[in-house]
Amino acid sequence: MTQVPLTPDSYVIQNPPRPVWYKRTSFFISLAVGVVVLASVLADLPSKVTPASDASAQTSLMNEINSDVAGCAFALQESFLIYRDEVNHTLTRADRSIAPSMLNDDHLSCTLTSSSIYDLANIQGTGSAAGKQINNVAVIALQWTSFDAQTAILDIYNLFERKAKPGTLTSLRHSTTLLMSDRARALTAISTANAETGHPVPPIPAIKLPSVSLP
């Protein structure tokens, strides 16, 4: 057998063949990064909101709003009842003795020191057309509680305690007008939200703000 003589070229280390593109490590790293980026982009894309899911979301928000305004709504009704009984001279001596304390508590129920009113101030609606209407309801409800109702109860307290200034009764009448007009604005916004979601059954609930009037 003929032996091939060794030459210096026989000891040169040859570079190994490069792997094809789809077998390279860099390709798999780039592919993995691309998948992660694509998943992130898809997650950020807005999902399609159906009228039913939109109505459900707005109903949840309205239930939260109604829960937050409940304490102040009750306090306002109590204050107007005390004022009506005072004007009509139907308060008992025992009721009259505790009325100032009750009116003070009623006033505090409608301020931002109340956890419910604080929560109301931090409600955020969704971005749909109906969600913007319910967000408007939350803003109106905050106005109704922390300004309209609070001012009315303070006026009643001052009238009850004979601390009223000449313009106090006028202020109370103005606050009562605002209470009713803001209530109407909130109900209109809810009606619009129901229309935006195709009039769901059951409908998005109405806001539970009482109707009040002076004796």
C-alpha cells in the first residue's frame, strides 16, 4: 500500500464549516426576543368590547358609585327631615336636644374625610363611550355630595342653631336647586350610557340620589 507523505500543510487546522442560518444560536436568540416583543405588543392592543361586556363594566361602576354616596344620601334626607320638623314645630324636646349632634354627623358624612366620599373621588371609568358617561356620573356625584349636600346641611345646622346669617336661607334654597339639577344631570348621563350599550336588560342602574325639597 502506498503511503501519502506528510507535508507541513497536513498540520494546518482547518476552520469547521459554518452551520446553516437556521441552526445558529444567534438565530434562536433573535427568534425568542421577537416572540416576546410580539406577545407584548399583542397584549397592549385594545381588545374588542362588546355591548354586553361594556354594560356589565358600567353596572359594576354604578354599583360602586351608589355604595359610595349611600351614607351622604341618607344624611341629607335626615337633615331635611329635621329641618322640616323644626319649621313645622313637630320636634319633640328629646329630638331637639340631639338634633345638633345628628346634623354635625350628617355634615361629616358628605365630606372628603368620609372614606366613602374619598373612594368616590378616586373612581375611574373605562374608555368606552358609555364609560365616559359613567365617569361623568361619578364627577357629578362628587359635586352632589361634597358641595351641594354639604352646603345644604351646614345651612340647616346654622338655621337650627339660630346661627344663620341673612343669606343662609337663600343659600339653602340655592343648594336645594343644585341638588336637584345635579341629580337630573346624573340620571341623563346614565340614560345616555344605556343607549351607548344598546339598552341592556337589565339596564345600567340609576344613581340613588334622593329628591329633596324645602317645606
